[in-house]
Amino acid sequence: MKDIVVSGIRSTGNLHLGNYFGAVANFIKMQHQHPCFFFVADYHSLTTHPNPVDLLANERQVIIEYLACGLDPEICTLYLQSDIPQTAELYLFLNMLAYLGELERVTTFKDKARKHPDNINAGLLTYPTLMAADVLIHKGAKVPVGKDQEQHLEMMRTFGNRFNRLYNVDYFPEPQAFNFGTELVKVPGLDGSGKMGKSEGEGNALFLCDDDKTIRKKIMRAVTDSGPTQLNQPKPDAIKNIFALMNLVSAKDTVNYFDEQYNNMTIRYGDLKKQLAEDMVLFINPLAQKISDLKQNDDYVTKVIAMGKEKAAASANKTITEVRKIIGFK
Ligand code: TYM
């Protein structure tokens, strides 16, 4: 039997290039090769207490963006996490097996707790348990994600294995992070530091729904430095980031051309950014168009969500019935 694929994206706003290359690009390929479940993680978004109007709009926006990127709801299962309450029940069971110490040691928890000391809620602490429930509810074995999710995947394996051991069953598979290019991806932001992210501040992320003007403006403002001062000098992080983004959307020859210019110190960052901006527009513009078209088609989006709910519920029901039985509930 083919491995089951499960993955999701939080419904906290529009998808950016990091979500695309870290996750969705693999979803698109995998849907033709495996049974796939791709969801909108709307339960997870509750850790930051969105208002009901935003919650609904963001859920639909992610479904629309999945569709615009090329996910086919007839081939894979596209659904809202909150449409499958079986996940919440499995989350409860797994929480009985999750220890405070190991949850407190999770890097993303520590980061969020540091950034938002006034909102360290239990949902944030047990974020990895809910992720494990998302995947194990379909007995998922492959999980296409970006590099920042590696530790969460390890927790999924820990909880699944602990369940198997406690009840002396060989029930849950060991979910593995997956990327076609082997190494998990980390897409950098435009602000010279770390990764592209929704919460990293204005101008750091390029969104799939950005218009051409916004894309050009963000890229022209991207952080650089005053240029190389020696031949073949190693690139500082901000410049490495620009080249990394170029590698994602530009032709190999283009990247090589600017790389050579950097190495022989003739590079002009204005030209580099202009080229990146044009290649980025060519990449994002068709997606932005499709997103805008799908926004006009409310009925279709509603139909897709209903269809996904039905398919995901059938799989989730089977698992939760078996899990209840293993635990001893009759
Ligand atoms: P979220 O919304 O933060 O990210 C969704 C996906 O996008 C990837 N990603 C990136 N990849 C590369 N470079 C970046 N700069 C970048 N930014 C984001 C993330 O690695 C992720 O794959 N907790 C998950 C959502 C989730 C989930 C799950 C995923 C909930 N349950 C079960 C897999 C399985 C998250 O942080 O989403």
C-alpha cells in the first residue's frame, strides 16, 4: 500500500513564498503519487485568538490559494481541520501521553513564549500534539513541510510510538518529513535575516496574491550591503538570501551571471534586484490572477470544502473508531 501523505498550513493570512516552496510545491507533485490529505489548520490559528470574521475569511483564502497553486480537489482531499472533530478527540488521547517537559523544550514554543509573554496558553504548549493528531488521524507516513517543522515531526513519531508501546500494538506509522529535493527547504525573507514568515514584519514576505507593483517595491527595498571588496569573497547573509530567492524563480544562467559578477566585484545590486523582481513577477503574477478569479467563485469554494469534509471524515472516523477500541472504550 502507498504511504499516506498529510500536511497543512495555518490559516493566519495569505500564503507566502516560504509556504509555497517549503510545502505546497511538494503537495502539487505528491497528489499524483499518493493518497493525500491537505488541510487548513484553523484550530491551530486559535492560539492567537482571531476574531470570527477573520477566521472564516482566512480559512477560505487558504483553500483558494491551494486551488490556485494547482491542488486538484478531485484527486487529493482538501479540507478544513475544524471540519474533522475526530482530530480533536485524538488530540485529547495523545495529550495523555505528552509530557510537560518535552513540550516545554520545543523551540517554536520557546520562541513564541518569548515573543508573546502575555499569551502563553495551553494550546500553544500542546501545538505539537495537535499536529501529531492531524497526521495520525489519517495514519499519515509522509509529511511535506519546510525545515522549521523538523522538531514537530520528531514529536509526532514520539507520540505515535508511545501509543503503540503503551497499548502493545503496531498501529500508527512513523511520519517522516518529506521533500522531493531531499533537503528540507528554508526560504529566506527580504529583510536580511532568518526566514520568510507572516509575522516577521512588513516587507519580509512575498505573498502569492501580491500584485506586480508590490513585488517590485518589496524586492527593491530588500536589505543588501555596500558590495564585495575582494575577489571571490563569501557572501554575507543578506546577499545569500537574494541569491537563494533568485535560485527559486530565475533561470540557472541568470543566477550564474550575477554570481560571476559578485565574484569579480562588478556586481550592481540595483541590477540584481531588478532582475529578481522581474522573474518574481513572472512567477507570482499567474498565481495572483488565479487567486483573484477564484475569489469571485464562492459557490465552487464552498463545494470544494464540503467535498473535502466528506472524504476526510471517512478516513478520520475509521481511525478514531479503531483507536477508541485499542484504548478500551467500547
Ligand atoms: P505554517 O503555516 O507556519 O507553515 C506552513 C508550511 O510552510 C512552511 N514554511 C516554510 N518553508 C520554508 N521556508 C519558509 N520560510 C517557510 N515558512 C513556512 C512550513 O514549514 C510548513 O510546512 N504547524 C504547521 C501547520 C500544521 C501542520 C500540521 C503541518 C498544522 N498541523 C500537520 C504538517 C502536519 C505550520 O507551522 O504551518
